Amino acid sequence: MNEVEGRGLCLHNNSNGNLITPSSDDDLRNVFHQIRTTKNPAVINYGASWCRVCSQILPSFCQLSNKFPQLSFIYADIDEWPESTQHIRYTPTFHFYRDGERVDEMLGAGEERLRDCLWLHS
């Protein structure tokens, strides 16, 4: 497991290499640029280390990244990257991207709902 930027949240092992956490606001902006230019499907999980619900869904998010290798999975902590995440008002928030555009949003947690959204957008 990799600790997320010293915040105490752990990203579980990902065998596909499709799970990342940006290291800065610039890095997160680069992720947005990559999503727009490569047009590969992606999901961004906006969370916070202090959010109990975020901590509960993060292991499922990591496990699901192994089941959906065609998707890019990104975890973005709203406290770590405040400039790039200032539009996020609720944690966790999941944004789904396809063909370089945001196509869906899921507020809150729920492993089954998340799995259904991932299946729909993969």
C-alpha cells in the first residue's frame, strides 16, 4: 500500500498501473490535460483525509481499479490541491470522463453505485 501524501489514506496495490494520485496542483492540472488530449476514459475521486466516508470508499475505489483496467483512476485530495479542486463542494465526489469530456458525476459513496457507474462509463 502507498500512503497518500502523508495524509494517512492508503492506496492499495494496483496491478494495472491505472491508479494514480497527483503530487501537486500542477500535476493534477496535467492529469486534466492528459484526459482531454488522450480521450481515454477516466474517473477522478475527490476526497479528503478527514472525511470518514472518503476513507471508507477508498479501498473499494482501489480494488475496482484492478477490475476496470481500461479506465484511469485518479485520487485527488481536496486539501492537498486546493487550487485545482476549489469547485468540489462535497466529498467524496466522483467525476467520470469519456472522450476528453466529463460525462457524469456521483456524489457520496456506495460501492455498488460506484461499480455501476464504472461499468457504465468503461
